[in-house]
Amino acid sequence: MVRYTFSSFQFTLILDNQYSNKLNFLKKYYKSNFGFQTVLGRAIKERKIMRKINIYHLLSLVVSISLLSCKERKTNPVNETGANNQTTDTVAPIWGVFQAVLPCADCPGIDTRIFLQKDFTYIKEENYQGIKDSLPHIFYDLGKWTVKDSIITIIGQTSDTFQYKILADQSIKMLAQDGEPMPDSIASHFQFSSKGKTFQTAKPFLVSGILDKTGQDNSLFVCIWNKTVAATLTPQAQLQLDSLWKSLKKPEATKAIIQADALLDTHQENKLLIQKVNTVIDGDNCH
């Protein structure tokens, strides 16, 4: 956790599990969504390698300050038709891939893609442009999303939430952290266009959950998604799994907690292609 101060204002930047697991200078405390949770130290400020800090927080601070000067503020958000629906939608009115190139503090831009799945889970990919391939520059966040009054709220692996307004052309526009529209001068930089229904990540992403070998095929309960998906392992990943499984206190168990790098199966919904198994520990629940 890194705290920045501007005059009398200060805000806290919290990075997610992807940063802590992929960058060797981050201070870790291994405990999690299923058992692995990251507590970040002050390493970001001490090391120059990761200066590509997400501009979301900076702009949200600016927006929040500017909105404090507004004479009129909304107390009850309403949708464009004036209705004030108090219930959360249970059927996704919009889903698929949404993409934008967001402003970056010291890089050309952050190529950001959000895949909102029909079952209200999501995966977000952030690719920091202009960074050498030898440095970490692609990061992922997994979580769940809700929609209410045409406002999408995504809740990821940290305590942070982000909100997006569904527009008439089926694009979505990011809102400030207080749910208010961003100032017109910067709002256009945070509009995500719809890019279809098929999504594949640029590289494998980190996933944690309960692997079940009971049936003929493996299944994985993904803790952050709170859902079970089919799981196919590459031959190398299968060898890694078998080796790590033997080291369990109960190697005869059919379930264990794993942490792995995976890809989405673009040909089948709710299926992951596991490329590498990093950790296997005893356990059969996410708590």
C-alpha cells in the first residue's frame, strides 16, 4: 500500500495480487482469496522499475476535488429515463469485451480490456504501452460485477471498485470514484467501446481455486469468481500438478487448493486452459 499526499489531500493506491505475484520487488504476505492474500509494502516508491502507476487514482482524486466545488450534487442517481430502480439486475443487460486506451502517468497509454461475462464475473487486462518486454507490463484483475440503473460496478481482488455508465450505443464510460461523471475535459479518455463477445488474454493470468479431480475431467472452483469451471492442463502443467500433489499431507485427497497460470478457452464457456501450476496446498475450501 502506497500513500501519496498532495497539499492537504491524500489518497491510497492499492495494487492487486497480479502486481505482488509477478513483481519480485513487492513485499508479500502469502495468505489469499482462497488462502493467498497480498499485503504490499513501500517497495513501489523505493524502486523505479514500476513507475507505470495506474492513472485511475490520480484522475479520481482530481475529479473528486473538482466536484467538491460544484454547487449542485445528485443525491440519488437515476438512469437516463428518470427511473430510480432499487434492485440489482439478475440478467446481464450487456456483456462482452470493452476496450479503451487510458491515460498513463509516464507511458503512451494503458491498453485496457474488460471482459464482462454473462454470469457477472469479469477479467480485466491492462497493457502498459511502450514498456520493454523484459519488464512486467501486462496485468490482470479478476472479480465480479453488478449492474443497477445502467451503472456497472466491478469488484476485484482489492477493496477498490470501479463504476461505468452504460451508454445508448452500448459502449461504457468510466465514472469517478464517487459515482459522478468525470469532467468533460477528460471524460472522452475513459470511454470503452464494445469489441464483441470473444476474449483471449495476451498471456496467461494468475488464478486461484479448488481443483477437484473426482470426476473424469478436472474442475476448478475459482474463489474470486465464486463459480466452478472446467479445467484442462497442458502436459507440462499436469506433470507439475502430479509432482506437487505428492507433497501434500494427504496426497490421496481428490481436492486441493492450487494457484496456476491459465488462459480462457475461447471455444467453450466456463473453461480454463491451465498452462502452469505454481502452488498446491492441502484444503478444500476458499476460507
